[in-house]
Amino acid sequence: MDYRIEKDSLGEVAVPGDKLWGAQTQRSYENFRIGKEKIPTELVTVFAQLKKAAAIVNGELDVLDKARVEAIVQACDEIIRGKWKDNFPLAVWMTGSGTQFNMNVNEVIANRAVQIAAAHGSSITVHPNDHVNKSQSSNDIFPTGLHVMTVLDIQQRLLPALQKMQEALAEKVAAYAQIVKIGRTHLQDATPLTLGQEMSGWMRMIQRNVEFLQSGISFLRDIAMGGTAVGTGINCPEGFACRFAEVISTLTNETFTTAPNKFQALASKDELVVVHGMLKALACDLMKIANDIRWLASGPRCGIGEITIPANEPGSSIMPSKVNPTQCEAVTMVAVQVMGNDVTVGMAASQGNFELNVFMPVIAYNMNQSIRILSDAIISLTDHCIIGIQPKEEQIARNLHNSLILVTGLVPEIGYDKACSIAKKAAERGMTLREVALEEGIAPEVFDKLMDVKKLAHI
């Protein structure tokens, strides 16, 4: 491999000749060979958008010349399109401010901008710190990138996935609105409801999580840019912060505003903790929904077996014909991963010292992973399971009419104690509730009226 020599404040460094990064990126690449976790590609794209916005604003404020602005903007556009994706190799496990990642982006943009300018006959230099990083610090751009990335990830990936699941569940709710089944509490028989009613609970959980997330991302629309190193805005021209928020809003088609207190914006990651807590809440509901589905589909002959789910792949390497609830299992594994990520985000956010939090790369990694795997799992569960759920009406009816808890319908007429006695006798003597009730003197027409399962399910 051919190498070239790049320089930084510590001296010379050999950099692969086919890469656009510079000395600081190379030092980080060599010094932090920890794990396989890399800075998310989504954050690379967001940083390119932030650098583009910064260059535009610096040009408007006459602190950066037009030729450099144009070259930087073009280099950023290429990164946004994914052209130089193999030039961002750094590990999550680096300096906690993300300085080396910021410099990775600065160096790639600077070197590419020089190439772009040269192609247009210009011999300008573009310095990663003096020009690409102008009016910025790693300490304000990384928190800004965290907020912007999370808003875009939720808006563009997670909310559409949730909308798709909600629509699929709405179809099931309507289709199964008249299928009365036994309810269950404590994993024991309970009073009747319809399959549609049961699934409407799942649908509302998804709706509610959408509401949570739409509210939560509003807290992320305040951004730290303009605070620079410690929140004072040193080396940042007047007007930069507000104008930057306007430009990045235009570039992303999302609304962002400059944070009213840059000291909080640099040092605290509380907004991200709140939003990841909402991701955890979603994971909890997905765990419940997936568990309900696999319980209801259990069997098929020796379990509850009230619904069928699609047979997507063979379930056993030794037991012929076995089919497992694999989509549910995948979703529940995603759920526990997100719950673990929430612990990481919370712990990382608690570690701010004085003017800066220095756990930001791991927060970025976990926020991005949680949103990505939740989005993918939701789509997978919807497409490969929920859409294909079908009721087994004979089994539903068998379970319903075999339950002694239907005796609850008699309570308004004969009281709790007598109803309990009827259920107990039916269980001990292997009789139906109707047979015992008639023995106890309840008129057949009264029993039939009170024990109408549709009325018991309030439909």
C-alpha cells in the first residue's frame, strides 16, 4: 500500500495514499483498536450536513471566502450521498468528546475540497481546523450531531415503521370485532372480550408510543452549535448560532433552534436520556405484544392455540413439522437489547464533569442502534407475522364456553357468593355452568340472557 505523509501538531504521520483522512484520524485509528463498533454512518451523514451548514453561515458572515465555502459544500454533498463512506473508520471507543471523529470529518472534507478546487483551476488550501471547523468545536458539534441524528432517525425510520404496524393492527381490530373469546388475567381465565378488543389494546400501545416520541423529539430540537468549547461561544462570530439553526433546519427539513443555554447543551445529555426512555417504553410494549402473540398461538394442539401465525421457516432440526414464533422471538431479543442500551445511555449521561459530557460516542452508538433495530423489528413483525394472524374460531369458542369464569355474568342477579358456589360445583362434578345453575333454580331464559357472551364482552 502507498502512503503519504500528513502533519498535525504532534508531528508527521503516514496515511494510506488512497484515503482522504489526515493525521488526527490516522492517530485515532491506530490508538483505539477496540472492538468492532464504529461511529454510525447516520452520524457521518449528519456531520456532513452540519459542516455544510457551518460553511454556508461562515460565508454569509464573511468569515470564510466564497471559493472555500463552495469547495467545502461540494465535498459535504458528496459525503451526504455516501461517496466517501470508506473514509470514516473510527471506533466508538475513542475520546469521549468525539474530537477525533470530528477531525476525521474535517480532514476528509478539507482534502476533498482541495481536490475539488484544483479541478476548477484553483490552488487554494483548505485547512481542517481553520476552515472546515471554523466557528465550531467538537464540544458543540457533537452534541448537535447527536440531536439532529436522533430526530432524523426517529422521523424517517421509526415513526413510519410504527405507522405501518398501527395500520396492520387496525385492520385486524376491525376484522375480528365480533369474535368473542375468553379474557385472561394472571395467565388465568377472566371475563370475555373480543379478539378485536384484545388487539385494539396492542394498537393503542403503538399509537401511544408514537405520541410519546413525537413529544420527545421536541426536546432535541434545541442544538448546541454556537457554544464552541465550553459554552461561551469563543471564536464564534455573532449571529452564527441562530443562523446555523435556520440553515440546518432547511437542509434537513426539520425544525431546529439554538439552545437558550449553551452550558447546559454541552454538559447535559438529559434530553437524550428522556427520548431513549421512550424507546425503552416502546420496547416494553413490543415485548408484551410479541409475548401475547406467541402465547395465543402456542401449541398448536397442546397450548392455547386461539390464533395461527405464518409458518415462515421450519422450527426444528430434529422435530418434523415444528413451527416456532420466530418473529416474536426476534422482537423480544431486540426489546431486551434496547432495555440494556437504556442503561448505557443513562449511565453515560450521568458522567458529565464541569463543562462537558465525555461519553458522547457511546450515547450516539446506542441511540442509533436502538432506533435502527426497533424500526427493523417492527417492520419485520408486521410483514411476517401480524399481517398473517388468523383466528382459530373453533378453539376460541371451545375455550370460551369451557371457562367457569363466565359465571361472572350471573353475579348481578344472584350475587357473588352464589355464583361462586355454582362455579365450584360445576368444576367438582364435571358439569356445565348452565346445568348447575338450572339445578339451583335459575330459570333457563334468565341464565341465557345473563350469559350472552356478546353482552358480557360489551359488544
